[in-house]
Amino acid sequence: MRNQLPIKMAVIGAVLGLSAPALAGTASSNLTVNTTVTANCTISTTAVAFGAINTLSAANTDATGTVAVTCTSGAPWSIGAGAGTGTGATLSVRKLTSGANVLNYALYTDSARTTIWGDGVAPTVKYSGTGSGASQTSTIYARVPGSQSTAPTGSYADTVAVTVTF
């Protein structure tokens, strides 16, 4: 019987070997993923509202508005302003109109109202900065000079094109 033990072991080993699962083959590769983030900006404004003014007064009437820009992080931007739609308007002397009637005003980048906001060509400047991905707000300073007594009563308005360049 001693001789049967190696045979039994061989039979058990063969049976176990036949019942072992077959190994599956594998292969692998790397998937490359990429993109490009482009510079983008959005812009919005809040109106400059002077309210009711007295054109007989020598005092200036001041008001403010805002321009907000949201640009892709790291994107340099600048915001320029046109002269407005009033006939004969320039960047330094814009025109509020009521029909054919005109009331002069100006837009500035500083609270002292000394630096004209315009297209960036001297003597005007643009607002500028670098995008952070969050809204960045700049104040628009405006002034209607006093002593414009020839402007008759009425509601005056102007539209100024504001452009962000990035």
C-alpha cells in the first residue's frame, strides 16, 4: 500500500491541475487627455443717473456708475468707452440730448474727475486689469458742468458704447 500513496498524490495533483482556472492575458496603454483654456470676458454696467439738475447753478453735478468685467483667470483686459450718440460728442465733451437740445457732460476714471475715460488714446485712458475668474468692478465718475442755462427743461439721455478687449 505504500506504493499507492504516490499514485494517489499524482491523481489528486492532476485533478487539481485540471480544475485550475485558465489565466486571461492583459495589455495596457495610457490615455492622453488635454484641453486649452481660452481667454474670455463678460461685461456689464450700471447706469450713471444724475437725477434732477439745476442748469442755472454754476455748481457741477456729479454722479457715478459702474462697469464690471469677469475674465478668465490670467487674461489681461481693458475697457474703453466711446463718445456716445449725441451729435458732435467727443470723448472729452459728451452730449446728453433731449430731441435737438443738448447738455454737455464727461466721464472720468478718477474721483477727482481729471482723467477722461475713453479709448486709451491720449488724452483719454481705459480701465485695465488681469482676469481673476471673478467679477472686477470699476467706478465710472461723471460730471455735468454747471452754468448750462441754455439747456431747456426735459429728459436728457445718451448711450455710450463700452467695450472690453482681452
